[in-house]
Amino acid sequence: MTALADRALDVGQTDFSYRFDWGLDGLRALAPAAEVVIIVDVLRFSSAVAAAVESGSTVFPYLWDSSEASAFAAERGAVLAGMREDGKLSLSPTDLLTIAPGTRFVLPSPNGATLAFEARKAGAGHVLAGCLRNATATAVYARKRLEANSIAVIAAGERWGDGPLRPAVEDMLGAGAILAALDPSGAIGGQCCSPEARAARAAFLDVRPRLFEAISASASGRELIARGWEDDVATSSALDVTTVVAELIDEAFVAAP
């Protein structure tokens, strides 16, 4: 009985190479035992980071609603991102695909950026920003270039107001796309995907032919479309359209070497 109780406390999924969990608590549970952590926030942080580094830019993730963000940006010769409706650099991946190469900007967000900011504190060796746009490239880089045997994929999710985490289907699908690329065969009984990772992988495979429709119908997708940003939903739903991988080097996301 004691052995079973002790085993139940192992929330790090350490019996498996590829692991999946949600939000800050999931990050803290999985990161210390993972060689690579992949942050997935499809609508829109990780899609925005992928688009920006694809355009040759440098992205500094930062905590949401921090009074120190402006000073942080100024110290690094970077622009602080704002709201799309104000015509500024923002979380819009559609806009970031066309920014000038060499742009440096600070990108706060309440979910993905906060996770990226905290990932190194949680003990992650390598931190990547993964999404549908770069799913396969991110998986291949983590598995082959970084030669990682333990990879944690963290879905950012949303929030119920200012309260607890709300699982977001688009983040499960983005994580599932990366996990499907990490474990193409999905052999039952193998030690590749944990049960949690296998569930995310299965969700992605189920809707892969209709990703835009599924994400458009999600709560987050409907919210963006209601704000007139269907283009961001489409940009974020595009699967494997880039081979550029976004890696957190020191304190900024850049194109992985």
C-alpha cells in the first residue's frame, strides 16, 4: 500500500519520455525532471513568438500587467508590445509575420509569457515556444538536435476571469501536434508518451483535417473572431508552415541555431 501511495505522488510522469500537463502548476511539476520544456499557447503567445522569430525578430517574454515592463524593455533597447487595436506590436501572429527583421520587443501575456518567464526558475534546461505552425520542427529539434530523452509539453490554457486555469482546447491540439511528431507510431504500452500526453496526441489526430474549424469553434477562437481577428485564428491554426524553431536563450526567444 505504501509503494502504491508513493507512486501516486509521482506527478512528473518520469516513467515516460514525452509528458504533458497544464499551466503553471503543471510546469512546476514536470520541468525539474525534463531536459526540454515546450510552452504551447496557440491563441496567441506561442504562435506570436513563432511568427516573430520566423521574421527574424527577438522576443522577450514578460509577466502580464507588470509595472516594470516598460523599464525592462528600455534596458534592452526593445519595444514594449501593446494592443493590436491601438496599431502597436502585439500578440497578433498575423502582424508579426511582416515585422522588420531585427526588431526587438517585450511581449507580456497572462499565460504563455508567464510560463516562459517561470520555466527556467522551475529548472528547465531548454525552453521552446511550440505551436501548430512549427509543431514538427519543434519536435524534431528537441528530439534530434538537443538529443532530449525527456520532454515536457505544457499547455498554457486560459483563466476563469482572474481565477483558476481554464483548459483551452486549442492548446491541447497544439501540444498534441508536437507529441504526435515526437511519437509518430503511438505504440500502446510503450514508454514514449505518458497517458496524459497520449490523450493530447489523440485529440490532435482526431481533428487534424479540420483544425481551423475546431479552433474557430473553441471558446478562445470565438472570442477572437468576435473582436474581428479571424485572421489570427487562421494564422495560428496553420499546421507545419515553418521550420523555424523558437528557443529561449537567456531571456529572449530567438530562432534556434
